[in-house]
Amino acid sequence: MKFISTDNAPAAIGPYSQAVVANGMIYTSGQIGMDEKGVIVADDVVNQAHQVMKNLFYVLEAANAHFNDVIKTTIFLADMDDFAKVNEVYAHYFGTHKPVRSTVAVKTLPKNVLIEIDCIALANTDYHM
């Protein structure tokens, strides 16, 4: 097992890792709309979603992976009315690659953000732990 960390995404705000590579898979922690300095980027779901996707990109990159390696995502929304807006942002980053996904509405999220996304990806076979 290898713990993944990058300074390009926000540090964990609790006792957990940004991602872990285990048994040929990458498991990311949920990413929120916070930049690498720990600042929440905006109070709207579209800008937060863009930051979440950027954070996921950097965490995957640190594990030598890309969005095309993602097989499953989970999206947590503070308001299910934001579903269509988030879909647009999500589609921008994944393009024609369509991993399986769950989307759920939750009562609150860390730092009172509007969105959180985590993912599971295939580890690059060339990646050496």
C-alpha cells in the first residue's frame, strides 16, 4: 500500500490521506472546493465543482493516473437542485469517458461546502510503489 500526497491539492483536514494506491487501485479521499492553500474558492457550486475536479486531477496525477483511469465516482451535494450544473462541470473534465457514479444529497459537508467528490481509479501498471 502506498499513501499519495501532493502539494497541488489541499492537505487533508483530518486524520486521512489524499489517496491510497492498493492492489492496483487508487482510492481518493473526497475533494472539496478548497484550493491548495486551504481557502474555499467560492460560494457557488459551479466554481466549487471546478476546484474539486482540479484537486482530483492533481491527486490522481500524484499517483501517476488520469481521469481516463477513473472507474467510479461518488458526488455528495448539499442541494440536489445543483445536479444539472454539476453534471456540466463533471462532463467537461471527463469528456467521453464515463465512469460509473453515485450522486447523493447530504445534510452538510466539511467546511459547509456545496459539493464533494471522491473516486476510485485503476493504478497505472507502470507505477512502482
